[in-house]
Amino acid sequence: MSDRMLSVVIPVHNEESHLLPLYDRLTAVLEATGDVYEVIFVDDFSSDSSRELLANLVEHDSRLQAVMLRRNFGQTAALAAGFESAEGDVIIAMDGDLQHAPEDIPALLAKIDEGYDVASGWRRERVDDWLTRKLPSRIANWLMARASGIELHDFGTTFKAYRAEVLHSVRLYGELHRFIPVLASMSGALIAEVPIQNMPRRDGKSHYGLGRTFRVLFDLITLRFLLKYLTRPMHLFGSIGLLLGGAGSLGLGFLLVQKLRGIHIMVEHGPLLIASAVLVLGGVQMFCTGLIGEVLMRTYFESQGRPIYAVREVLSSKDRETAV
């Protein structure tokens, strides 16, 4: 029996036909690992019989926990609720629709045992529709890899294993659950990719579609800002302000020369005057936004006593002396 404890977090929304088969397969796999484990189902306000099925499972298996949300908050919030309840040393996240095979869990755990902090699933062979799922997914994954600098093939899958301490430093909102490896990398987490099976959905309706692509794009912009400018927002807004203000100043300088030459500015260069003034005002606003951002970041870090760094390990001569 291992001293390690596993927590498996599974968001659920209208998955009544999948819960019992998932439970049977999942418990068989987890028992075979030899680890102590818990399974946390998070019901995201299902309208079918999922809540009743979960209540019945929890009653008969003390290793199960069901977190019932008050309304449909979405997958990111459901995962965050499950992570908050998890007590394991390693936390595994997966979907509840059986498109993630529980039999792949040992492969994820093997990467964690090798010293990685995050083992991220990679659906190498996708079984989804090419136009509505595969193509948007490939484009989104390429954009995410370029924006984040993290070379993953599959950001979208929920099926991942994490060391618990990695998730403690990650705060989720929006649709950022797919970016957890990137957010973890901000604290120096080591990330590995593990090929997993992509099972066809047996029945029911998928909760994913083309409409989610736009939300991913917005979160990607947010992520880029968090990665590059979180602790130095003035570098972003100041640069934009300098560009706008500089362009506006050049325009106003040109107009001043024209005015000194006796040219009627509003008649000859009215649109340029307005554009130059707007650019200068926009530059000032960007500078002010950057200054406000700097103040907010300072307040955030200082009020929480949160450092701007993350320490993996501390080695000292005292440790060696104690060992001797």
C-alpha cells in the first residue's frame, strides 16, 4: 500500500448514462494502483438524474464525495470547486462522459513519479468531427502554444494529473481550466505530455462546439497578458501610450509648422488635427492605465504577502549536517 493519496476530480453535467460505467471502471483502475484515493464528483447543476445517482453512490462508497453546485457555473468553476475539496498529494482531473479512459490514469501517474509537476493528456488520435472539433482545436492549440511558449499539442483536454502544491498557486476563472499547465509554468512547474485515448461519446450531447472558440480567444488574450505583463503592466500600456502619443505629437508638430506658414489648419488639415488630438489623448489614457495597473499589482502582492517568485526546494549545509 502506497503512502500517497490520489484525488480524482470529475465535473458532471447531465451525465446520468455515464456515471455508473465510469464509477466501475475508475474504481477498478484506482484500486489496482495501490494508492489511497478519493473521487470527487462536482455536479454542475444537472437537470437529469445525475444528482440522485451521485447521492446514491456516495452513500455506498465512503471514498466518494459529491459537490453539488447551486447553479450551472461552467467547467472551470466546477473544477475549481473540486480542487478546493481535494486532499490528495496528486490530483487528477477528467471528464465524466467516458471520452477519457480511466485506464490511462497509470500513464499520467508514471510521469508524476518521474518528477514532473503536471502530466497533461494528449489526444493524439482524435475521433471528433473534423470541421467542428478537430480543425478549431488544432488552430486553438497552435495559438496557445505560440502565445504561452509551452509546447503542448493538446491544451483543451481536461484529463491531466497535477501535484497538489501546483494547483494551490493557481486561481481559476473564466474558461482558464485549459490553461492550468501554462498558469502552473509561471511558478516553474515541470510539464510533460502523455498520449491518451480519445473515446467516442456513447450517447448524449457534447457540451463543446464552435461557440466556445471565441471564449478561448478572449482567454488567450488574458493569458498572454498574465504571462508577460502581470507584474509590470506599465510595460504594455506605457508602450502603447508612447506610440499613440508620439504619433499624435508628430501630427500636431506638423500642423504647428503649417500654422506658422499662415495656412488655415481647420480648412486644410481638419481631419489630421482631430486625429492627432485623439492620439495624444489616447496616449495619456494608456499611460494612466499603466500607472493604475502598477498600483493595483503592488497592492495585490503586498496586501496578500504574496511573493513574486516560487521556490521549488531549499538546500543548505544544515540539511547535510543533520543527515550525517
